[in-house]
Amino acid sequence: MEPGNNASNRATLLLTTRRQNEPIFFVRQGSFTLRNVYLKHGSFGNDIWNGNSAIQIQPIIGSDDNSVNESTATPTVTLDSVDVSSSSGRGIVNIDGGYVKIRNSYIHDCAATGIYVGGSGSRASIERSDVILNGKGNRRTRRGIAPGHSGIYLEQGNISILDCNISRNTLTGISAISPDKSLLNLQGSDLVSNGTFQLEMPDVGSAAYMNSVTKNNNLASDGTGRYRSVFFVS
């Protein structure tokens, strides 16, 4: 199945830059919403934690600026019907306590991880979205990104994934790493034909494992997941 042709009301933002590790959007505080947009990212550098991503969400920490207060310091980003790809790094990075809400979106063909969540207090909500074909790398020289990344990587934080398709990623579909600080709510989703594990969880008996929820999901090493986002037609 190919992406649909229902793009007449969508804009395209294309970033191709020689600057090192430059995202299209870097959100530090406040609320930010993107709707009906194609984001195509590519930059030099290989720092996929600090800038080499289409969208970087990272609160201001330890600032002496008196204008930064509790109500504005935590960034909240909403992506609705957004197509995200990165030829050089990750699709979406949410770290250090940010919050991202993703609906009806398509995160695909990123050199590294499709969606990365890390740092205490970071949260993500993903609904009716496709996270596919990520992690193939772009290494043509030693400075490139090596292949072998997941669709969604939860190092620390809390992710809710409802009615999504996380399939055909190079490493795992979803990896939740921290045994006590990675909480996953995964329901009604397809994890199919990912490179190694469809779902990687902390050990049985860990706090993260016991407090996570996985229900009514389709996990299979072969086959095709059912597409969810508005970018695909039947």
C-alpha cells in the first residue's frame, strides 16, 4: 500500500542544511501544534540526541532567565496528520520532561529511530499512527549513521500507544529500556516484521514491566501491519 493522494491541503517543509545537527523545529517551552504538514529533514552531523532529528523537544533546564516559569517551561507539542522523515537522523526526539501528542501521523524512513523518548518525566501519546521503515542508517562514510535502530525507543518516561502500526523497522518495533522508569501502555496495535524483537520490555518482575499495559496487540515476525494514519488509503 502506498501513501494516499489526499495532500491538497498540506504544506511541505524541507530542511537540507550543511549546519551540524540542525532540526526543523526545536521546541523548548510553551505549546506548539503542527497539522497537515510534510516534514522532510536532513542535516550534517550524527548527534541523534542533540539536534539531528526532524523535531527536537527539550525543556530549558537550569536557566537563570526569570521569564521561564513552571507553566511555560514544559513544552507540549501536538502533531496531527503530520508526515515526518529524516535522511540523517531521528524523526522525533522528546527528552528531559517534554510532552508530545501524535495523532493520525506517519513517521517513516528515518536514518535512526522514528520516535525517541528519554529523560525523567518525558511523556508521549501516540494514536492512529504509522511508525514504519525506520533505522536503516545512511552510512556512506565513517561519519554517517549506522543501520540498526528501532521504530520507537523508550529509554525513560511514559508512552501511551493506541491503535498504531509499528512495523518493518530495522531493529525492534518498540524498545522500553529502564527497569523502573519506562512505562508503556500499548493497546490495539500491530508490531509486525521488525528486524529483531517486535516488542522489547524490561525483565519480568521489574517495576516498569509490572506497571506497563499491553493488550489486544498483533505481534508477528512476518506479514504486514494494518495502516492507521490518514496518509494511506484502502
